[in-house]
Amino acid sequence: MELKELAERECVELLASQVIGRVAVVVEDRANVFPVNYVLDNGYIVFRTDEGTKLDAARAGAVVTFEVDKSDPLYHTGWSVMVTGRLEAVTDPHELRRVRALPVRAWGRNGQQWLRMPITSISGRRINAAPILT
Amino acid sequence: MPTVDHRTGLEVLLRDECLRLLASQLVGRVGVVVGAWPMIFPVNYALDGDSIVFRSDDGSKVSGASSGFHMSFEIDGIDNAGRRGWSVVVNGVGREVVDGTELARLHKLSLEPWASGPKTHWIRIRPETITGRRVARDD
């Protein structure tokens, strides 16, 4: 089995290929993980939320981590990409109008708040199982 | 009649349903705070009773977790019948398994690590909370 670190460009391509990721927010020294639907927009990861932990983190300008992965347990291959950046709420009216037109559904029913994080640092890896010799 | 969280409009999954989903998957993600930053990494895991077990390397983010780290473990998927998204999150304390008898038992779970490396350490997350959500039906 081989593990390969991915180049930044490939990480961004993989990030652009998915629609569901997970965001980790630190609350009282604990990582809280939430699944979100997202879209990549001009170097930002954009997703929707409502009042709660993620919006609080955005208002506080917290650094969060975002992760996407895909794996095939049968063939034991897969990749994962992790992004770190400062979460922010989109509040500028012009920018809000623009992001509201992006194709991203809320995980929940409402998702009235729009959040984004810049891709400040990105890393990824891919695993490939060695062929099984019989 | 499913319970719906009125704040989010998401269906709340009962604990038994969460455990059933946890037993049905192979890959999940562990969230842990390293320094001041949150990190998320995928792991192959097994459900052992109501706790999550996975393997880890020497020098990894969670090795030496004998004193315990707060961990958040997440799985999600699409329910093919209804094409609805769901997720389960386990919050608890992750500790390295050091008891020889327990390790011998865990080795029989034939749990393959997600990535390469000897993965000689076994970590168990004992749940404090298990929560699950499913996108509610539109109808």
C-alpha cells in the first residue's frame, strides 16, 4: 500500500469535485465536526448555515478546518484533502447577492447565513493498495 | 413519526439508528484539536459495542493518547432509498488501548488501516454523546 502526498493543484481539483465536506470548529478546546454542502468560489469554500456553532465561529473569526475525502473500501484506495482557514460570515450586500446565486444547498432546511473560508493552507494525500498477488 | 429539529428542519435520529449506521460503514473521520487548531482525518474504523476503534501510527496526532483526548467522530452518507443525506457524530474521549487481552481481541476485528504505516496503536473513543441527523422528507 502506498501513501502519496498530493500537490496543491491536485488538492484544489479534488476539492472542486465534491459537494459534501466536513468542517471542524473548536469549541471549549474540543473539535466539533459538522457535515456541510459546499461550493468552491474564487479560492473560498462557501457553505450555508443557521444560528449556531458555525455562525458563532465565523463571527469570532475562528480558524477552522475543512475536509473532503473519497474512498473505495473494497479496493482500498482513496484520497483526502484538508483545508485550514479563518471562517467568516458573508455580510456585504453585493457579495451576499452573488453567493446566494451559487449552486449550494443547505444541509438543513433553512441555511439563511452564508459562510466562507479562504484556502489558506491545503494538503492532501492519496492511498493506493498494492495489487493482491495470488 | 420522526422527530424533527425545529431549528434546522433536520430529522433527529435515535441512538439505535445511529448505532445501526455506525455499524454499516467502514470509513469515518476523526476531529481532534492539535495545538490550537482543529484537524480532521479519515480512518477505517469498527464499532465495538457502542465505542469506535481505529488504528494509528507512532508519532501521529493521537498516539500517546493514554491520558485521553476529546475526539469527534463523524460519518455521513446518502440514503439511497430516499436520496436523503444523513450524518452521525460521536463525541467522546479517545484513549489508546493498552490492555493486552483487549488488544488481542481487537486484532481479531481484522480492521485495515486507511493509510499505510504499521498502525500499531489502537485508539478507542468512548462516546459521551451520539447524535444523528437526516435531511427530512419534503412531503
